[in-house]
Amino acid sequence: MNAEQEKLLQKKKEQYKLKQKEKAIQEAISSVVQNVECFNEKYRFVEESEKVKILKFVSELEFEAPGQLQVKEKCLHKYNKMYLCCLMGDCAMYDIFVFGRYDDFINDYAAWEYISPYLLLIDDDFYHFIYINDYGEIIEQQKI
């Protein structure tokens, strides 16, 4: 195989991987919409500009292990609108972020827990957050 054919093959492989990832994300989105009652009335998927802020926020947090945040202190804060990040579960869920009201996320916790045992709710101020571990413990904290 010559260099040009190898380049073409590599490009095709990358395209295939991208299509597979997009397919997995679409399946995960469908699963979320089906498993969370009244999803379209309570929540929305985030826009690309919001996703960039969320990924930056998450990258600055300290993790003990994948999905497990190192939480140092509790911080009480009045929450209203939140971004939901799934820290464990189906790989496609790492690329899906949901926006909604704090009360709705807590009321629908059983559905969200089914999707991911570790959840991170980021306040829309991008300073305060809530970490819910696999025991369902709600730990409130602010970014250090």
C-alpha cells in the first residue's frame, strides 16, 4: 500500500470513529429523553458555548478517581438554574450536558441516577456546584 492509500485509509477510519461517536451520542440523547419524565418540559440540552464553559469548569476540579470528586467543604447556596454533568456511565454521556432547574433535577433524581451514579450539578454562576455521589449524598461546594 502506498503512502496516499494509507492516508486515505486513516482518514476513512477517523470518519468512521466520528460517525460511531455521533451515533452513540444520539442514542444517549434518545435514552435521556425517554427515561426522564417530561424531559422536554423541564430541561434542554446545552448549546456549544455553554458546553465550552462547562468543560472548562470540570477540568479545573480535583478528582480522587474517575467520577469521584475530592470534596473539601460544604457550601450552602440558593440554587435555581443548573447544568447537569454525568461523571460515570455510558461514554457518550460525557459529551451530553443538560440545563434545568435544581428542584427538577432533585425530583427526577432516580431517573438521572439510572443514567449516571455520579452527578455534578453546576450553578449557572459557574462558581457553586453540587456533587451527588453513588450513595445519593448531596454535597454542596464552591469552586476554590
